[in-house]
Amino acid sequence: MARFSAGMPGEARQDKILTEGVKAAKNLGHQAGRWVKQLYPKDALDTIKNIIGRAREKHHELTLPWDDSGYRILPTTTYLEYTQAMREFRKEFEAARNEFDAKWDEWVNWAKVEHNGSFNPANYDKAKAYRAFKFASDFNPIPEQGDFRVALQDEDVTAMKKDLDERMKETLKLAQQELWERLAAPIRAMVERLSDPDKVFRNTLVENLSNIVALVPKLNIAGDTTLDAFAKECSDKLLKYNADTLRESPSVRAQTAKDADEILRRLDGLMPKGA
């Protein structure tokens, strides 16, 4: 099981003194609103946010759902790719964090000008802001029925094992359902875009399908041969041509749309219930 977490300093802070002053000046009610200050220029943390967003997308791409605590299933087949990608993202994150830190005086001077007489130095604790940066992945083994570390009565152990087994089966079912849907989604997009010869589409129409087709064998933890077969069929029939060829050849576009529709109909019919 893998969990990704990341954080950065808050970008805004309520100014209670200014809020009360505006309410008094405008004769507003107590709950009329509040004044929130922008602590840094709007683009000061954009790079950090972009890195976190891309890392979170990769985390979800290479894992499957597990529980509501933030952990997701990380198959051994994607472990090396996952850890390598996260190391690269962490390097980017640390470089961007250091750049933010190096410009600290610039951010403070900006705030003094922007906030004028309402500038509050208490909002600019450099050490506190630096500690707010966080980027981490942590891992735990998937629990097994025999993985109990405390002394319990036999009947309690039996009940806990049964409950764990049922929850494990349900979790794996939901994970597999998500994988089916992740394959179906780009096929639906392909049908919707290619069926209308006048619709414009981007290269990602093909790239998104190519990415999930490559991931299905790695994420197919249930060993579902039907799902693997669908992924291979998508590769053989829908990924024969690149986006430029699909744009330039009406006949290729029409045939690919027809093949995608036929595959999608069969896939929808076989998709596990609830997917």
C-alpha cells in the first residue's frame, strides 16, 4: 500500500483587524464577511503546486484504490516505476522549495507594499513557512488474515479474520472495477470524438488510451484475462495510427471510430457490476 502526501505554506490569511474596520466603516453586520490577505504574489507558489499536482496524478495512475485513509494498492509490477517517478518529483519539489526560500525577502517586501499599513510581520515567519513544505510517500504491506499482533480470544481472532477477508475481497473488487473504467474512459472519448468527422481532437486522445493500455497488465492484480484481452485488442485496433493520421485520413478515422464503438459495447457489457 502506498500513500502520497504533500504540502506547502498557506497562500492567504484572514486579517481580523482589517475585517472589523471594513465592517465598521460600511456599517455591516457581524457576519457580513471577512477580509483575506494574499500573503505572496499569485505566482510565487505556482511551480510547487504544479509539481504536487503532477506527482498526485502519477500516484493515482500507478495505483488502485484501497481505503479512505489515503492508502492505495501499489502492485509490485509498478513499484520501481512509482518510486523512480516520486524521486524525480521530490528533486523538483526540493529545488522549487529552495528557490521560494531564496526569494523570501522579495516576498516580504512585496507584502509590505501591497498590504501597506496593514502589513503584519507575524504572518512571515520564515522557519514556520519552510516547515510547511512536505513531500512524502510511505508504504505499508497489505494486511493478511494472520497479521494480528495482540492477544485475543480465539473467537475474536476468527471474527476479525473473517471481517478482514470480506473487506479485502470488497476492496480488490472495487480496485478491479476502477481499472475497467480507466480503460473504458479513453475509448468512450475516442468514440465521441472520431465518430463526428468535424470534431477537433488533441493528440492526448490517442496518448491517454496508449497509457492505460500499457498499464493494464501491470495493474491487473486479479489476473483478469478478459481485461488483458481488451487491452491488447485496443492496442491492435485503436492504436495502429497516430493522431495526425486520424486527422488526415477520413477513412482511417471512420474505421477507428467504428472499432472503438464495437469494443466499447462489448466492454460495457462485460464490465463488473458497479464499475
